[in-house]
Amino acid sequence: MDLFEQSLRDDRDAPLAERLRPRTLDEMVGQEHLLGEGKVLRRLIETDQLASAIFWGPPGTGKTTLAQVIAGTTRSRFVLFSAVLQGVKEVREIVGRAREEKAYHGLKTVLFVDEIHRFNKAQQDAFLPFVERGDITLIGATTENPSFEVNSALLSRSRIFVLHPLEAQQIRTLLQRALNDPRGLAGKTRADQEALDFLAEQAHGDARIALNTLELASATAAEGVVTTETIQEALQKKALLYDKGGEEHYNVISAFIKSLRGSDPDGALYYLARMIEAGEDPLFIARRMVVFASEDVGNADPRALQMALAVQQAVHFVGLPEARINLAQGVTYLATAPKSNASYQGIEEALAEVRKSGALPVPLHIRNAPTRLMKELEYGRGYRYAHAFKEGFAPQDYLPEMLKEKRFYRPAERGYEKTLAERMRYWESLRRGPECDETES
């Protein structure tokens, strides 16, 4: 369906999010990195120089809306195409009409392909000749990484623009607009400010969820007043005390890390669940796990870092809700792994020493000696090549003279059991009453 046909419909029965779609660039909310004054995408749109593009971002960030605004701003014919419902046959029909519109009316066609990643690579190839000839301006929308999901030939002919989840304040702006706009709920519904703030947070950057929830809450609100309780009922979930920008956010992530450090998989899973249920960015959790793997497990189990990085990749590739399983696997591994902060302590002490003593001279015998002059100055003289010695170890000083007795890396043997079952038994014994020194980290 093209934009002109769509404009003839009576949209009074359309969902609120559909009725309130922005019509101009100035009505767009969010994506300032692309649409702010002087930014690249805005300049391309305003000068009608936008070629084919891929919009990559989470649901509800304005990919379809932006494509429609582009068509309206550039006075192009807009055709919405679904990779789920349509195929190559329909592509040829659309291109045929696009050529006619261009030939007889001088009208360009913007072909918007929603969920372009659902086309296989062969189907995506169908767009290539039409994009190359300029028959259509292709705009593909995807929630998946286009590097993996979009044909490389199509990628090379398109600009990729990354759309970010909307911030809570931006969602709040859209909700207030919905209450004031005649196309929306103006004159029909009022809302508590606390309810709008709550919904803006709970939408987690998805404008469509926010507006659809507000519409549902409006339909069930007593006396036309939307409250926090109405929003909770519409969302079918209770609010968790977890303000992503406030104190409880830091309390929960602190408890999560300390549970991992304390080798308590149950506590770590509980706080992981708290963060997931409250809508925390799963990649934020994965990043904290990657840091933890080196800071608190270190070389006591070098596989911990590999596990954490694998979890990060899995979360990025799979996404929620399934990625909760990947997170849980990584969390339980890190919690039950033996612990060592020797690497963390070592780099902190080394940095402190460098800041205190400055750039001390590198010992002559381990300096690089690529020139004759450097060799005459005894650079590299007396260096012992480790592989020429038994066991591949050559005793010699590597630190500067004034630091040669210094030790930064001090791994400690703590007697942690090797097997997971033994480590779990060790943890249970600690729970029953460990004798340990309380230290502040």
C-alpha cells in the first residue's frame, strides 16, 4: 500500500501509535544523532540526496515512521513491503509501477522493507538490479545486526543508520503528545504525572509499547483518569523498585557483583532476575560479567573470561527473552569459579608505581637494538633468549633497576577445590558458618 492510498483511509480505528505517527522531521522524537540540526541523515533527507539505506534498531524506535517521513519530505511515493507476507513476485510488480510513476509523473518510489532480515540472501538479491538502476530507493528495517543478516552486496549499496532505544524522557514527551493531540486522546483521557513517568520507564525505549499501553489504560480508566495502577494492569506486571538512573539500580548491581564474588550462585541468580524483570539492558549485565571474570576470577580459572565473552556474544546475537538462559549459565559459572584478584591488584599497583616514579629507564639488556649505534651503546647486550634455556626460562632482571625487587603479580594458593561439585560443597560449608576476615573491597 502506498502513502497516498493510505492517506485516504479513515484512521479513526487505527491504533494510537499509528494515528500519532510523525509526519515531518520536526515531529520526530529521539534519534538526535541522526536527525538533529546539521546531522548527516537530516541533511540527506532535506536535500533529497538519500540513496538506499538500512535502518537498524530495536522495535519501537521509529524505523517505519522515519521511512514515511522521508517519503513525505522528499515527495516520493511510499510503498510498505513486508518480508513476512510478500515475496519476489510482488517486488517485480512494485518496481514495474515505480518505473511508470517515474517516467510519467517524475515521482520517485521509496520501497520500505520491514524486517528485511527475514528474507534469505537469495531473496534479497532480487532487490539488487532495481537498486543499482535507481528504479527504487530501498529502505530496509531490521532489529538484527545487518552485518550477519543482510546480503553483503546489498549492504555495499546502502547506508546503515543505527537507531537507538528512546530515552524515558523522550517516551514521556510522546505520551504527553498523545494526551494533547486531537488525533490521540485529547478530551478523552487525563493521566497522573506519576503514571506517565512510570510508563515511560517501563516501556524500555519502545514508543509503540508505551502508546499502545496508554491506549489500553485509557479504555479501562475509571472516570477517564489513568493512574499508575491502571498502567500496571494494562502492562500486566507490577512495578519493581529499580530506577535505572537512581539508587536502587546501583544497589542491585552491587548486590549482583558481590554475590558473584562471594561464590553464591543463588544470590547472583536472584539479582540477575531482578535486573531482567525490571528491564535492565542485558548487554550492561554482560559487560559487568566480562569485567568480573578478569577482576575477581582471573587466572584462578582463565576460562571464566572466555565464558563471559561468549555470554556477551550470545546476548547480542539472541536477545531477550531467550538470552536470560545464556546470562544464567554465565552467572552460575562465574559464581562457582575459584577466585583470584591478583591480576586486578597487579595492574593497579603497577599503574600506581608508574604514576609515582615516572618513565624509568628500560634495562639495557632488554632494549631493542636495530642499528649499529644502538649495539655500540650496549643495547641488547647480555640478553638471555628464554627458549635457549632448559624449561624455557632465563633468569634475568626485566624491571628497571630501582624496581627490580618489586612484585606486582602475587597469585595466592587458596586451596579452592577443582571440581564444580567440590566447590559447591565448599560454598555450603561456608554458609554454615565460615571463619573469615571481613575486608572491604
